[in-house]
Amino acid sequence: MEQLETTKGKSVVIPRLVNRYIIMFYEINMGWRTEFEVYTTPESAIQNFIERQNKYPNENVKYYKVVEVELEIPFIPK
């Protein structure tokens, strides 16, 4: 984490690494794939995947799993 300078008696702390979630799914013809959309919770990742599967059915998708990844948040000061 990186702590910014104190402003009006409050300090702001910015996390450098955060946990995010992606969905990987197995297609019969292509193997394991992902669409590289990251989500803040595993529930939101699953909900989005299920909604997309209901809207655009793909019979080739047989399995899916939630993968937790640790991402670095870049901080660029002004």
C-alpha cells in the first residue's frame, strides 16, 4: 500500500495489490478460455457469466470456474 500525504487531518491509503475474479470456461472445441473481464466479487463474476449464457446460449461450454487473481493498481501522481 502507498500512503498519500495528509489532507485536512485525514490520510488516504491506496492499496497496491487487489484481489479480483475472472471466469474461465471450457469449450469442447477450444479448451479453457476466458474473456478477461475482472470482477470485484466471485458472485458478480458468476452472475454475469450465467446472464450471458442465458442471453447467448453456447452449447459447447461444458464447465466454468472462478479464478482469483491479484492485480496491481497503478498510481500515477499528477
